[in-house]
Amino acid sequence: MTTRRDFVKMSGGAGIGLALASGAARAAAPAGKARAPLRILILGGTGFIGPYQVRYAVERGHNVTVFNRGKRQADLPAGVTHLQGDRNGQLDALKTGSWDCVIDNSATNPDWVRMSAGLLRGRAGIYQYVSSASVYYPFLTTNIDENVKPRLEAIPEDPGSTFGVSKALSEIEAQKAFPGKAMIVRPHYIVGPGDTTDRFPYWPQRVARGGEVLAPGRQSDRVELVDVRDLSEWMVRMMEDRTTGIFNVAGPRSSLSMGELLGGVRAAVSTDNPLQFTWVDDYDFLEKHEVTSAVPWALPRGNALGFSTVNFDKALAHGLTHRPLAQTVRDTLAWWNSDAVSAERRTKASFAITPEKEAAVLAAWKARAGA
């Protein structure tokens, strides 16, 4: 069996590169055809994950219905049934019909899950709820597996706890409505083309620009992420197998460091621009200068201590596959530079490390070193 270490070619320091050969990783499973077609309802379907789920499900021969507000356009295959409504109580379009499986992508409010799952109870087989690894926040331990209990109450004066608690409470609503027939998916950082955030796209575009690049943390800091296509396709296959239970989902297959990731991004991005990584490895300095996150890296201390040590062995045992990281990097950069991303978004991207912040932190780091 290949490991995540098979993704990388060790050549020392920042020169670490990702293996580009297609066989370097356990490749994403080809679409093929499912054993039998399913009737699949996707709540959402036009955001980041949804379109990949829809396209893969159709390729597998399934009949797909999407339910959403109809406000966001997505390139979905012909033959997909569109139902319009709103999770905030406008569910009339879901009052009739039956499905073998439901994928709930769009709920961050437990009331939404309670209403939709309750309405579909008895008219759907499996209810697959997309939660988040954030249910484990604060990440005070390491090697966090599915047996760790999510927090169900927000931490006073800590806004970072609200999202995870909302997801955890939503999980409970799905399990109540579909006892023994719910699948809870807790993904880590989801990356790849079509990203609706300005998080991971930062690294491919920043490395492509070249120059002196602020590399936060220590080269040995662990990072985790999962390609949106690997996540989406695995979820569809789990539906075909009528899989239930709770699953953490992350990647790559074996431990990946920040040094390996950035070296791999450099190897995957085709650029003639001179490039130099400057590693700022003092955690106190980074915290003082408010550089505590640059997806997929997070400062590994305090409430984020075990954030990049989420254990996803269970998902691997159930067939989770990963395409080469180099493919994820190249595809993300190609998408970011395409017409699919507006020039305004690229110009005003809300990156965690802006050019101004990068320059200021690097200058302070060098001044400290000089002193």
C-alpha cells in the first residue's frame, strides 16, 4: 500500500517536491457505473462540494435531484431535477417524492436539519450529513478519532467555537430523524478548483508569483487537507454501499509536513520567477504578529494543538482515495487564473496573509534577527 510519503520526493529543505507521476498516490477511483442506479436528493448542489457530487453521481448512473434557492449558477449535467426552496422553512418542494439517499451539504443550523430531515423521514433511505472536523474544537489533544465527543456548547467569548457546535448539534438532528440510517461526514480543510473561500488558493498563486515568501511555522508542522473531488466521489460511493456511521475525512494518506507541502507546491507550479521561502518558526513571534493560520497550516498550540492530527483511518478502511497533491495544486491554480474566477475576486482576495502583512512580518523578522 502506498503512503502519503509516496507523494513526496525528498531532496532536502525547501527543495522537497511532490511526486508528479500518476501512480505516486493511491489514485482517485474512476467513475465507472454503479451496481444499481439510486435516486439521490442533494440539499444544496450548487456550492463547492455539490457540483462534484452531482456530476460524479450522474456519471455513475444515478438519478439526481437538487434542492436549493436557485440563486447560484452551477454547471450541472442535463437530466438533473431542480427543486427550489429555502432551508429556512420554505420546504414545500420536498413534501412529495421519495429518494434512496439524501446528501445534506448546506446546513449549518440544527433547526434546518431538524426540519428537512424530519420532513424526509420515511421517504428516504440514508441521510448523509456533511459536518466538519471543527466539531472537535478546541483541539486540545492529538490523533483525534471519531470516538472523541464533539463539544455541544459554545465557549463564552470564543467565537471560534460557534461553528463547530452548530455542526455537532446538526449531526444530532440528522441522527434523531434517521436512527441507524445516518452517515455523518466530518471533513478537514476541503481544497481544490471551485473553492468558495480564499484559503488554500493562496499558496499556488503566491508561489507562482515568486519572490520572498513568508512560510509560517516550522517545516515539521503537520498539515491536513482533502481534495473536494476525492471527498465528493467517496461520499457517493458510500451511499451506494448504504454506509452509515461517523467518519473523519482528511488527507493525504500519510503524515504531511508544511515543509513538504510548500516544497511540493513549488515543484508543481510552473514558474520562471525566482522564489525563496523564509521560514518564520517562532510561534510567539507569529502569534504577536497575528499569523496563526494559512490554510492548511494552523499554529499548533492552544486550541489548535491537535487540529492537523485528525485521524481518518476509518475512512481509509472504507475506500477513501486521494489523487496526487500535485494535481490538486495545479488544478487549483489553473482554476484561479481562469474566467471562472472574476478579476475582482483575484484582486481583492481575502487571503490570511496579504502582501502588506507578508512584507511587514518579514521586515520585523529580519529586524529581530539583526538585533
